[in-house]
Amino acid sequence: MADTMNGHADIQLPDGRILAFSCLFALAPFEVSPLIPQQLDLDMYQGPLGSTVTTGAMKEASMPGVFAYGDAARPIASVALAVGDGNLAGVGAHRSLMFGSITHE
């Protein structure tokens, strides 16, 4: 892999000009696999980059007892946020099992 890294990222524009950068950040469209959310009739949010499952603060979806987190519920692909959301969903699932419902905030 190191043989292919040259320390910069060039972009060639349609007019032929080349812009050199040391790095690039890109937002790519994505789509949550619709099979399970459709089967469960979950509410979805359609944003500019794709669709995600709508959740409350504790990551419970529109169907009580169903939780979504990470890329499925947040339109930002981030490992750190997915880990944090997973922790919230775990606490939410525990509360749901212990107390029967979660109040969406």
C-alpha cells in the first residue's frame, strides 16, 4: 500500500486544469439497506446524502423496542459517533427491556 501513496491528491477539472492537495475529504451519498426498515415500517429521514432510520435520543426507532445507530441512523459516517450511538442504543434497549418503554426526547 505504501508504494501507491505519493503524499498528495490531485484533482483534474473538466477544463483540464489540475489542482494539487495534500488530502481530500469527500461526502459520498449512501443508502441504508431498505429491507429491514421497510419490513418493520420504520420512519425514515431522507437527507441530502441519503436516507437514515429516524430515532429518538436513546436511538429507539419509530417501532418500540427497535433500535438503530451508526450509519443506519446518522448521516455522518464516523466510527467514533457510531460507537457512542451504539452505547446509547444499548442503554436504551436495556431500559426498554427493564421498564417497557422509552420516552422520546
